Amino acid sequence: MITTIFFDLFFTLTVPVYDEKLNEYSILNLTTEEWEFYAENDSLYNERALGKLTDENEIIKRIVEKIPFEITVKQQRDLLKARKCRMKNALNNVSSEIINTLKIIKQNNFKLGLISNADRIDCKYWLDSTLATYFDDAVFSCNVGMMKPDHRIYNLAMNRLGAAPENCLFVGDGGSDELLGAKESGMKTVFTEFFDKKKNDSRDRIIKYADYQIQHFNQIWDILKSRESGTM
């Protein structure tokens, strides 16, 4: 019996959309793709997502060090402001379908947990967010020094909610091999494309580790009802 549902955060529950008026890439006269090439550099991202880099100003400084032209102090301040604003908005501007589904799940006495690869800026406003009110616990990689798909982060999340693997469901968009990690940790898994429709090669790689696949977020409740009734 499923008693506890764990969710990924970004591209599963919300998307950190760039604001047209205040965003990181336009401050530097870059395209979105150019900005993300530097900002999402794997080694740098892993450093901050593992909590090895925690100062907000230092996070921005390390990103702009990758950019091959001079960045002013004012631009760095503006970058930090824009990034914090984007993450704050993402945590509060949540789809009504997601909120309504979480509300139904909570009303039916399921525990909800979050497992997110995130840095300090990404999760800065979590406790003030609309989403946080529905969750019993949230595990952010930067706070625990572990990242998905490391089995330890799933085990920590389950231990904190007193849940056994066979009673857990993990829902995610499949980034960072998170479904593989969840499945190898003993959870049932749900691959969601509610926000992010994957290309065929990516989908094929992810779906191997998914017990269920959904296109609409409210289908999670259908899965839970079906499992309880023994029809799925």
C-alpha cells in the first residue's frame, strides 16, 4: 500500500520561467541558451547543489567567471536579484491542477515529501511558498550534501517521514536519473511530462525506470486510487 509520495521540484511541480523584464540573460545581452550554457555548467552546478558553495554572491561570481567577457559589479548584483526573483516566482506561481491534486492527496491522509537537487538560491523561498504548505518534509541536496540519483538521499527522505520503500511513490520528470535512483531505492516511480515533453531518445531512456507515465498531473490521483482498489 502506498502511504507516502515523494516529488521532484523543478519541471515536476513548477518551472522557473524567465521574466521578460527582469532576467539573467538580458542583463548580459546573451540568449537564454548562452546564459544556461554557463549557469548550468555541470561541475559548477554540482558544487553548489552539493552545498559546497553556499554564499549567494559567490554562486553568481562563480557563474560569471565562466563567461568570456568582463562583468561589472552592478551586473552581478542584478543577476542575483533576477535569479532570486525567478525562483521565488516559480515557488508561488503554481498550476491550479497541481495545487488541486496535492490538496486531494493530503485530504486522503497521504504523506508528501520533496527530494530536490537544488542550490541555496533555488530553495531560498521554499518555506514561504504555496507548495510548502502541502508537504510534510523537503530534502534539498545543498542542505544534505547528496544529490539524486544517490540512493542515500532517497533513504534519508524516507527515514525522515518514517516510510518503507515499498510504501513509497516517487514522481519526477526524469532529470538527473532520478527515477533510476528512486526505483533502485525500492520505490514505485511515476514519469511526468506535465511540463516537459521529452524527445524520443530521452523518453525511452527515462521510461525504462518508470512504473507509470502521466501527461496530466491529476493522473497521480488516478494511480493512487487504482492501487488502493487493486485495479492497477
